[in-house]
Amino acid sequence: QRHWSNAVAVFCSHIFKKNRDLTKAWRGKTEQLLRVDEHDFTMRPAFGGPAIPVGVDVQVESLDSISEVDMDFTMTLYLRHYWKDERLSFPSTNNKSMTFDGRLVKKIWVPDVFFVHSKRSFIHDTTTDNIMLRVFPDGHVLYSMRVTVTAMCNMDFSHFPLDSQTCSLELESYAYTDEDLMLYWKNGNESLKTDEKISLSQFLIQKFHTTSRLAFYSSTGWYNRLYINFTLRRHIFFFLLQTYFPATLMVMLSWVSFWIDRRAVPARVSLGITTVLTMSTIITGVNASMPRVSYIKAVDIYLWVSFVFVFLSVLEYAAVNYLTTVQERKERKLRERFSCSCGIPHSKTMMLDGNYSESDANSLAGYTRNQMVPEEEKPEKMVVHLAMSNESNSSRKRGLKGHVGLRIIQNTHAIDKYSRLIFPGTYIFFNLIYWSVFS
């Protein structure tokens, strides 16, 4: 029985040593182990000596949004700092590091890195502050935090929406110049990591890269500044569906009026006004979602040229209608002149133009025909002197109808004929130049 009790005691002692709580092994507190209370951590490490090097690396978790109106972007990232503070060194037999949360950060010195040109930024605090501090026995420190920042991005919209934008997130020490703190990328370009799942609805992320240089302030001096640069290429398919295709269709719709009878005033006028108003709506919708820049964008060139084509189609019909009215006025005066110049009794003088109906031509049956107009005036109008005659036969009727039908011009103005070729050809030529320059 005594032997069995000794065996149980040895077994329990072994289990206790294997699973003992290491936090109870130290007689003092963690602050005493790190000697936090013995040093003034308001001063940087190696104060009075050379600048302390602080390495930085970043892992981009997400690129949340790009705003053209506000000219900014929002990014969530893991920001990590590496430096050495011998005041935090501690004895260790197994050379293992100690990890702490954000509560210890308030008691020691940490780099005062901030985001230049940032509008809003915050450290995530769910469920606790997303801050990690890892201290190694030799005093090396890893300080990591999860941050979301909204920063300014100066964009150039001269080629919008066929544009590429380059934005930068800039990091810098707020208080320490390059004589006290030297910021650098810990592993060069390898210091920047990105999640492969990062994507944006309107942009294609082409590349991320890092740079660094000195920044000068006239009042405080030179500072090390780190840059996270990324290049974005805008997707064009959305704007093709929402802007370019509708504008092109409106221009093509305005050409339909060239094939409509010039006498159909309501049809041609309503078609022209509808296309003009639709183009105005498209232009207003595009500019509503863009900043009010003082220079011309690529989409403005396309939309306004399309608007000019639509507007010119309306002016084209105005010219056709005006010239038609002038032509009718001249014909009316010529008709009145010949109506009183006839010397033959029981005769009748009539003017036949392109608008003369077949019923009027049929009513000429039984009349004899003598031409009184010189040959120079035949291309556009025809004056026929008809003498009254009692003789009427079917062959004379058919001959008269055929002659009148050949001499009556078609009811299409010459301007409409030329417009059917000039407008489409010019617009196609414009598209070739536009897409070759901006694409």
C-alpha cells in the first residue's frame, strides 16, 4: 500500500510539472521582468546617440473604395514596426519571446508613425484593440496593429474613363526627424504584401510597390517618409454600356430623319428634339458623378461631339424646310406670271412640280399641250400650256400622264441626299481618331 501511494505521488508530481501555469513561476510582475518601471520610456531608445532604425512592413488586407468625387481611397492594412530597445531585454533560458496586447503599449516607447494626407483613420477595436506587441530577450520589438485609413489621392481625369490612376499611402514620424528616427522598409519591395483576393468593381489593380525619400518642413526639418504606391486601371465596359453606346445610338437615331419626307414636319422636328434632350440627359448624368474639374475629360469630348452631330441634324432639317419654302414661293410667282400671259382663248396655264398629285395629272385629260417655258428652266419645274379641246382619247391621256410622271421630281431635297453620306462618314472618322488616341 505504501509503494502504491508513492507511485501515485510521483505520477501527480510529473503531471503538475508538465502542465503547471508558467505565469505563477515568476515571483514578480511582467512589468518587473521587463523593468518597465525602472526606465523613462518617454525618451526614445539610445537617446543622445545615433538615430534609431525602425523597420516597417505592411500587409494590405483590402482596398475598400475609390472615390472620384472626393478624390480619396480607403484601405485596411496590418502595419508592423520593428526596432530594438535594450531597456526591454530580459533573461530567458529558452530564448522565447513574450507577446502582449495593447495594454502594455501605453507604458513603453513606440514609434509615432502617422499617415500623411489622411482624412480619417482608426485602429480596429473589436472585440479588443487590434494591437500586438512581441518582445524578444535581446530587446527586439515587434509592434503590429490593424488600421483602416482614408487618404487623399490626387487624380487626373483628362483621360476619364480610359484612365489609370496612381495613389500613394504615405507614412512618416510625426515628432522625430531623421536625426532621431530612421524609418525604412524592412525587406525592400518584399515589405509590402497584398491579399490575392483584393478586387474593385471599377478598377483593375495593376501593381503595388514601395518607395521612400526625405520630406522637408521649413519649421521642423527633414523626416523619413515611406510610400505605398499602387496603380489602378479603370474598367471601360461599364461606361461602354452606360455612356458610349447610348450616345452612339442617339446620334444614329438622328440620322433617321434624313429618310423621312421633308413635308412631314411633326415627325422630323419631334425626332430631332427627342435626340437632343436625350443627349443632354446623358451628359448631365455623367457629370453628376464626377468632380467639377476645370479641364476637359475624354468622355466630355465624345459626348459633346455626339451632341453636336445630333444638333446639326436638327439644323439640317431647318435648312431643308427653309429652302423648300423659298422654292415654292418662286414657283408660285412663276405660276401667276404665266396665268395671265396666255393669248389663246379657252386656254389654261398650269405649273407642275414635284408635289403635283396624280389626280391633278388625270384632270388634264382632254387638254392639248404646248410648252411655253425655255429649256433652261426645265430641271426643277415645268410649265405646261394647255389649250381647251373637245378631242379626248385614251392614248392622249396615257401620254400626258407618262410625260408628267417623268418630269415631276422626287420629293427629296438634295441636302438630305448629301447628309445621308456626310453625317455617318464624319462620325465614323471621329470614332476612329477618338479610340486610337485615348485607348
